[in-house]
Amino acid sequence: MSRYIEKNKRTKALITEAFINIMSKKTFDTITIGDITAAAKINRGTFYLHYLDKFDLLDKVEQQLFTDIGNHLDELQARYATPATFAKEQELLAASLFRSIATQSPLLKIFLSDHGRAGFHLRFKAAFAEKVQINLSKNDYYQQNLNVPLDYFIAFITSAFLGLIEQWLQNDLDQTPMELTTLYINIIAFIQKK
């Protein structure tokens, strides 16, 4: 990798780290480019070489978060070949996803708090729902056997899963990923009881 590319990556990482650190203390609306450049120890020109403004920076940080979680969802959902596979592996799949969320929890907590930009919850849900829909559309079993409209099915799945994740974040990750997985499995089992 060239020195120029490496330097750009380091500069972007410095800017992102400074920005996230500031967002943990101040609301997005009150953050200035000056705050970010001072914390990152760069000049304004360097900031503008990489980002149009603080909204562009936030969009890129959010998109990277959605991409990271989405890539993890892709890996997990690729294994949902059939309900039998899912039933057998749902504990491992859920634990893996919850570990991924735990890794991203500092950023998610900031974005879901009043320090984040309005509408993050909706953008997060939309990104999550899009991944679920893309992966389900590749799965013949779900296409042939789902007996409810797909948009309602996706709305239910994403809302339930994200609600569980948000509660976990609000509780400061009071459960380990494995404990949350057990809780998730117990909720599913309770819902499935007739």
C-alpha cells in the first residue's frame, strides 16, 4: 500500500475517532468543524479534503456501521437455508450477531442517544430490513412457504430484533452476548407455544 493511501486512512481514522469522542459529550447539532479539527489535531483544509461537512462525516460513519453489521448479517443469513437449519443453529447465529453488536455498542449507544442525529433509529431499521429482505429473496424456501406478506414479516423481524438490541444497549449490556442469546431463544420459544 502506498504511503499516500496509508496516510489518508490514518487521517480519516483520526477524524472519525475525534468525531465519535466529541459526540459522546456533545449533541451532533452543537458540534463544529473546529471542534473536530482541534480534537484530531489537523487543520480545516485537511478535514475538507476528506469530507464535505459534518453531515458528510456522520453519513460515512453511519454507513460504515451499517456495512459492518450488514456484512455480519449476510454471513449469518447465508446459513438460514431452511427452518430446520435455523432451528438447529439459531443459538449460534444469534450469539454471533449479539457479539458483533456488543463490539459496535459504544457507537450505537451514541447514535441512539440524544447526541446522535435525529432519525438514526429509522435509518438503522431500514438498513437492517434491507439486508434481511435481500437475504430472504435469495432463499427459495422462504419465497415458497412464507404465508404472510413479506413486508409485514420483515417489519416484525427487524422491529423485534432491534427492540431487543436497543433494550440491551439501554441496560448498558447488562447481559453477555450468550445470556442475551438465551433470553432471545426463550422469547422465541414463549411466542411459539400454543
